[in-house]
Amino acid sequence: MNSQIRISFFFALCAAVVAVGCGDDDDVVEVDGSTDMGGSEEDMGGSEEDMGGSDEDMGPPECANDEALCGSDCVVLETDADHCGACDNACGDTQICFGAECLDECPTDLTDCDGRCLDLNSDEANCGACGFACRGDEECLGGSCGCPMGQVDCAGTCTDTSDDPDNCGACGNACGDAAPLCSLSECSDTCAASRRECGGVCVDSDNDDANCGGCGNVCENGEVCQAGSCDCPAGQELCGGVCVDVMENPDHCGTCDNACADGELCTGGTCGDMCIAGLTQCGLLCIDTDSDEANCGSCGVQCTGGQTCTDGSCECPLGRELCSGACTNTDTDRANCGECGAECADGEFCNDGSCQDTCTDGRVLCDGSCVDTNTDEDNCGSCGRTCGFLQSCTGGDCRL
């Protein structure tokens, strides 16, 4: 009897299911008072977090070259007071982390700005004083914000008046339709022989990092434009697409991808526990502070304005003087003719350190200055022909 009841109930249930299937698609059948026969979105597939996982499940972040992974955070071991020199190595409440060491005060020539040791002569976010930031197009030169070498401030914007058609030769001097290009500070309908037109601007494609060898060819990852080709600066190699000094880089020590063990330093291209004689430990690097322009004389002291590091001091090249934080040729510079701050009058040129109305002694007028094209590295052989990195101008030819 019980078997018959179960069979009858089974056929009745099947009939109900068929009836539901044949009904209108818009009809909804209630089951136990609920209209949700397939379950909620959460019941069917789970939440977005359940389906794809949270950010924590995606693995640790990828840190930059100068950072280390401490827990789940990327930190700079050279300056992080909570992870100074090593993860979880915290400095005292009144100490500063500099060069991967906990210090009671900043080294000489550096200033404590909110717990960081900075060079106020070169730091663009703290130029001359803590918190005083330069404009985005300015540099910090000797503790004062100013335009990069070769540029002037025109209405609050740094520009090169030798190729700017809106400020050609001088601020506000705009080139017209008949001569729309600015070439070597003069409006023209064509670029000079030493220049190439790129987007309406005459550029030196032999040395222009944004148009190296051709318009729009940008040098990146530390490379510089030399003779129309993007290459790493002297003393560096291209490792993993970035220019590095294999003599001091712990990730590429001696050769690309030869990484030192944790805690080891790369000194002279060899991994070791300490820097070899003649080198100073600056953070995680072994540096020659006699010649390093980013650590000149001591860690963190940077040479700016065209200065180089010579015997631990920032100095201008031979024949240049430091004027307003920039190395200047006072023999030819109209704004600093003969000495810093001595500006020539309108229509005059600086010829051998003297303001004159014509160039003499075989000098040639180039971009408002009287120059010797036999020796001038910015006008070698002809106006605007610039010698490349580490080249000098001899007899009108650029040579290494």
C-alpha cells in the first residue's frame, strides 16, 4: 500500500513540473512563499570578492629598484625610519634614517626637513629652505629656483629662446607666418643646417633626448642622446632596459643580473660585506665621493648647474664661472659678460668678456654671443653644432 502511495505522489509531482514548464515565461511560481527559484546572485556565483579574490590574494606588490619589500609595503631602506637599513629596524623617536643608518643629526651640508636629511642647494622640493618647492620646469641651483641651463623665464615659463617661435631670441618676440620657425634665435622659414624641424620647432637631433636621431625618438631609462643615438652615459651599462653602474649596483654587480646576497654591498663590481678602500657607503651603495656628482664630498650632496665633482667639491668646468647657481661662460654670456651680473645693453654682444656691437678676433655671432667656433662646444665648427657627452671641440671638430 505504501508503495502505491509513493508512486501516485511521484506522478503527481511530475505533472506539476510539466505544468510549470508549459506556463508563460513571465509567470513566477512561489515556493514556500519565495519567488526566487534559482537563488540570489550571491547564492549562485558568490560575491565579487569570493569569485576573484581580494587584493591581498593577488600576491606582494612589485617594488621599484630603490625599494625593498617589508611585509606588504615597499620601502626605501636608506631613509625609512621604521625600516632603516633592514626591515623592522626602527630608529629611535628622535633619530633620523639617512644612508640606511640611524643618526642623531644630519651630516654636515645637509638639513633636517621633517625627519629627512636634504641638500637645500639642489633639492627641488626644498630649495633654499624646507618646504620651498620650485616650479615643475625649474631646477634648484645653489639654493635658488631657476630655469635649466640654456633656458630663460618668459612670463613664468622656462623656455629656450634659440628655438621657441613664441619667444625667438627674446621673451615675447613671436615669429610670423612668413618666417614661422625659430632657428638659432632668429625667425626663419627653414631650420639651420645643424637643426631639424620637429613639430614646428628646430631641434638638434644629435643631442636632443626627446628627438634623438629623428623626430619623436625619446631616450628613456637613463639613456642620453649622443651623436643621434640613445646610449647609456659613460661608465654605465643597460641592464634589464635601465642604465646602471655595475661597479656599485647590488642587483647588477660586475655584470647584468649578478645580484648580491641580502645585506651585501656591491663595491668595485664585487659583492662584499663592506666598501673597499677609497669608497664610502652611501645607503646601500659604495660611492667615490671624490667624483660622484650625486654624493660629492659626502653622501647626499649633489652638484647642480653644470658643476662636476672634483676632489670632493662641486666645481664649474675650466673657463666657466658659477653665476646664479649655473656654470657660465663670462666671455660670451650677454647676461654675465666679464663677470656675473654684468649684462650687455640691447644690440650689444659679449665678445671676450667685453660688451661690443660687433664680434672681433675671428669670433662668430651665434645666438647673441661672440664665440670661437674652433673651441666652443655649443657651436663647434658652426653655430648650433653641439658636441656630445664627454666630447670636446678641437679645431672645429667634436672629439672624445
